[in-house]
Amino acid sequence: MKQWLKHSVRVTVRLIWLGGELALGALNYTIRYAGLRRQSSPSARAAWLHNLTRRLLRVFQLEIQFAGDLPTGGLLVCNHLSYLDIVVLAALVPCVFVAKSEVQRWPVFGWFARMAGTVFVERERRVRAAHAVSEIEAALNAGALVVLFPEGTSSGGHTVLPFKSSLLEPAAQPSRTLTAGLLQYQLADGDASEEVCYWKDMTLLPHLLNLCGKRAVQASVHFKPWREGHADRKQLARQLHAEIVRMKQALEAHERPCQMVA
């Protein structure tokens, strides 16, 4: 709320802009994709989300840089920092996300997550978790890029939380293309770990209002193809976690050049 009081015009304009873009996105979905079955159209839904998030970059004044080759299929395993992760990754390349089941109950954003073909996971219920793995398999078989955040929750970016292995079964198959990804954020006028990252006991609306008061957000994504061979899912979870930690440590020691997204 402090940002709203301090930058009331900026926050109000961006909220109205955000609402307008979401309304246009919903209309576009209704016209073009509403008749498509969820199970048969992961690529179409990913393309819809890609177009929408490209427009949302301007709302948040979100600048993205990336290093490495953009993955176009298979599984992308990435650290998780914020709801902005979805905007950043989907704006870079059309993709299907895997999210915890609570997300589908979020106001407005839950509806968009469902329309984008997000695979929702109830980790406490094994039957539903197995169904989610089947949905991931179906999206991969359709040629979609599937994004998985195996930490299971977001963090402040100071560390990479241990990976949960339950959804890595599709990635353990030798025929699957697998990419490790590292997301990071920076703010010129604030603390990214507290004002971009969405974690601890933060609530959505106050966090969003504060974010809309920022001049700009810088995001960087580093991609690295997994070339170490595939293993059982538990071993793979440990190996991928170690790889992303190494990527983070290497970047902190020596920054690598990135490409800017227009």
C-alpha cells in the first residue's frame, strides 16, 4: 500500500492497463480457443499465453535478458521466485506450466492459469499426482515445452530449495529433451527478494500493488541443456538441483552476457 500512496498515478494507471490487457486476452481466448478441448490443444493454449504475456511485459515495465538457447520442447526445470516467473518464461517461448492446485483458486489469475492449460498438482493425493504426470506426458507428446518448478514453492532467490522428485518421472525417460533454467530479478528502486519475489507469508494484492509502483523490473534467465544422461527421478532431482545451484554460483562469481528480449 505504501507504493500506491507514494506513486498513486503510476499504480492506478498500471492496474487499469493490466485489467484491460487481461480483458482483451480473455476475449481473444473466447473467440479463438474456447471450442478447443484442453487435452488436445496444449500448443494453441501456450501460444495464446505467449501473446498475452508479451503484452504484459509493458504493463510491468519488465525487461528480460536471457543466455543460452531457448528451449522449444521437452521439460524445462527451473527455480521459482514469483508469479512473474510465468510472465517471463511464457513471454520468451510458448510453454505449458505445472503448478500447485491452490493456484487455480486464485481470483482472476486462476482462471487464466486454467485457460492456459496449466497442469495442476495435488501432491498430498497420490491418485491426483499420478493424473498430473499423465497430463505432463500428454503435453510433452504433443510437442509442447513443459515448465516445472520442482522446489514446490517460491523463495527469495538467496538459495535454491531442494527439488521434489514426484513429477520428474517423464523427464527420466531417455527420449525426453531436458533443460535446466535459472531465473533472477533485479530492481533499481527496491529489493527484488522482497518486492518481486513472492514468498513467505506474502499476500497477492498488496504485493501486486507494490510491484506496480516500481519504475521497472529486470529479469534474467539462463538456460543450459541437460547432457549428463537421465537417471531415476530421485537421482535426477538431486542432479538438476546441483546443476542450477552451480549456475547460480557461477553467475554470482562472474556475470555471463545475456541477450535482451525486445
